[in-house]
Amino acid sequence: QVQLTESGGGLVQPGGSLRLSCTASRNIFSARAMGWYRQAPGKERELVAAIISGGSTNYADSVKGRFTISRDSAKNTVYLQMNSLKPEDTGIYYCYYGRTSDYWGQGTQVTVSS
């Protein structure tokens, strides 16, 4: 069992920045992959960014160049730095930990609005 604790969401104006954090209850290098998904109202959950065990990263086309995923093994934490935020980035952001099973955080709300 893996527990994920997210933080860092909130309300920000367009063009602003936020950093999301996800702390896992076990070693993040035990994961096949970790990442962030988001779900906007009325839409399906979609991948935003992922970091694979070897360190490679994947991003949704809509966030490339604006978002950066990173990890700190000493803190068992994965981060999502979000810059140049747009209203369409609004949604609930969920942390994901994939191993033999998939684990999800409780979600953190990100609202981009003026």
C-alpha cells in the first residue's frame, strides 16, 4: 500500500505559477512511474506529466515548455512546477504512483482565473 499526500494547489491569475508536491509513503524509486494527472469539470482525467523510474519524463503537449516534473528521493517527493498558467489548466490535480498496483492521491484543486 502506498499513500500519497499532495499539496500546493490554489487560486492563481493567468500567467502565474504554482508548485505542486506529492509525498509518497514509500521509496519513490520503487515506482515504475510517478506523475500528475488532472481532471477538469466535465472532462476525463488526463496525463499532465510523468517521470519514469530511469528518470525520463513525459508531458502532455498542452503543458510542454511551461510545466516541469522533478523528484527528490531524499524526501520521497515528486514536484510539478507550473509556470505561465492558463485558465484551461484549471482542474483537480492528482498524484499517481505506479508499481504492481496504481495508487492515487486525494487531489488538489488548481484554479487559474482573473
